[in-house]
Amino acid sequence: RAPPAPATRSPTFSAG
């Protein structure tokens, strides 16, 4: 499990 990355540069938010 990876650490909580910032929402500004998140891989999950990158698609959005």
C-alpha cells in the first residue's frame, strides 16, 4: 500500500 499522495498530483486524480 502506497502512502497518501497529495490530491494535486494524485494518479487517481490525474485521470479526472
